[in-house]
Amino acid sequence: MKLVKFIYKKNTHWGIIEEEKIVLLKKPPYTSIKLTSKKIPLNKIKILPPANPSKIVLVGLNYKDHAKELNMPLPKEPIIFLKPPTSLIAHQENIIYPKGIKRLDYEAELAIVIKKKAKNVSVKEAKDYILGYTCLNDITARDLQKKDGQWTRAKSFDTFCPLGPCIVTDINPMNLKIQTFVNGVLKQDSSTSNIIFSPFYLVSFISKIMTLLPQDIISTGTPSFVGSLKRNDTVEVVIEKIGVLKNYVK
Ligand code: MG
């Protein structure tokens, strides 16, 4: 099921994508999914980020191919950091290249959307707390990341968290093709089968640190061949069975 949040005739709605149409939901999908009989053409809407999270938790180095590329040993536990919700943008919105930044990078990532409040959840229970999966682009000012040591400034500018276009429920997150294209050229090309700490492990691990709330986002790290963006580039994160998250650098 592909869940989408969007604006149609100035109102915000949730729906399910069915070919060229969207079937409207009675209410947001976080408690239960109830369909209406109303359908809207897909080309008449403006897509919104599919969550309004209290926090966005991201994981550093979590792909075997990326660790190999960086010549680093596999981590023994996840390294986590946060992006503020104010960094979120939707599919087809602009990433603003901040003044004075020397290197701006894309990072294609599979993101988990939390369904219900999670505290001290086990790895086995974690699946019940996940609404679904979407695409995330962990935009990073790499020069600031290196300069600061701390990652907060480098990761937190407004527009540095493209998310979407939809949430897909009922997929196996551990065997999906994940790619980045810049101006149509393939840059990252991997599979979530290279992930070190699984989505279920991450939900459990993070829920033992902080309470996860409905709509919170956990991003599972990026594969090898991270690279940079220039002004006027178009960047697409493509994940099998989810779709294309396309944004423009301005
Ligand atoms: Mg990342």
C-alpha cells in the first residue's frame, strides 16, 4: 500500500495511490487506515512530506559497502544523530544551497516511519511500531561536518531533509535496490541487503534511548559513492518498490 500526504484544493489530505488516482483516507494513517469512496487524479495534487515528526533520527555508517569504501571497520553499535523537523522538504521542492558552503553532498537513504509510541521495544516487536518506509536524502554540508567534528550544523540547514514521495507498507526493507541519480546520471547503486543494523534493530536500539512517537523518522544510512551537488542540479533518490524522491538544488 502506497500512502501519500498532499494538498488538493487548498486542503491537506491523506490517500492511497492506485495507478493514476488517489483514494482518499478518512483520517491520517497512523492509528488505522480507513478508505473513503472519493478518488482524485494524481496530477491534480501537491505532494507533502509524508510525516510531521517530533524528531528525525539518522544513522552514520550503516552499509557494508560504504564502510569498505572508507576503509573503516564495521561499527559495533549504531552511531546516531538528529536533524531538526524544520529541515524537511517534500518531493519536487528545492534544496537551498547555503551561502559559504564549499561542498554539499547527497546521501540516498531508506527511512522508517514510526506508527505508534515506542519505548524499550525489542527487535522482535519492532515491526509492529513501523508504519512503513520512504526515501530520504540526507543532505550534508561536508566541509562543515569535517570542520565542526559535531555534525549538527552540517546536517541541519532548512531544506536539508527531502522526504517522500510516499510511505510504502508491507515490504521487506532488507532487499531493496537503492540508487541516486544526479541530472539523470547514476551515482549511488546498492541494495539495502548491505545494511549493517536492520530497521528492526534500529527501532529497538533508539527506543531504548528516546521515546519514539507516531510520525517520527529513522533513516538507515547511505551506501557507497556519496558525492557532491552543484547549484541547478536535479537529484533523485530511487528505492525499489517505493519510488522516486526528486529535488532541485537552488
Ligand atoms: Mg546519512
